[in-house]
Amino acid sequence: MEHQKKACPVCGSMLSGRSDKKFCDDGCRTTFNNRRWQQESEDIRKTHAILRRNRRILLSYSSSSDSVRLNRENLLASGFRPDFVTRIAADPAGGLIRFYYEFGLKKLSGKEVQIFRQS
């Protein structure tokens, strides 16, 4: 039975040894896996950076009291990204509360929102 020679997907060198071998050495295997997970790790870092920024913005608005009301446009103008949340909960009064770590954001009437810190 004749076996077809396979090439290493990283460096292109011909593989020898076991028939199910995928890489020529540990260095190529490591390089392959690092490249594979690099994009996913980058996406996670970007998302986490946005969430941390959202939290810092909410902290800056709510540092003076437990609950603050403000215009949603002012919040957005400060760089807040409402589409990146850590969780969403039902508001007992109706509607949804979006959480950004320990800070809750509830939409009130019109363009007004309420920021509060959950203990």
C-alpha cells in the first residue's frame, strides 16, 4: 500500500513518521494553534475593552449618588456603547434593565435613562 506524503500546513516540509501526523515538529504545531486562536482572543480583548469603558463611563456619572437620571444622548456622546452588555434582566415595573457589570441602565420616558449601582 502506497502512502501519499503530506506536507506540514505551517512550513510546507514533507511529513515522515506516523500516518496521522499533522505537523513536522512542536514549533509548527504551536505556531498553527497560536494563529488559530489569535483572532478569537483579539475579539475577546476588544469586547472586554468596550465593556470596561462602558463601566468607567457609568461610574463617572454615578459616583455622586446611588441612582442618576440623565439624557441618553449625553451618555452616547461620552462614548458609551449600549449594545455591549454583561446581562439583561426583567424590570419588575416592566421593561428591561441592561447591566454593565454592577451598573444597571433602565430606559425611562422619552430620552431619559436611569443609572444605578447594584450591590
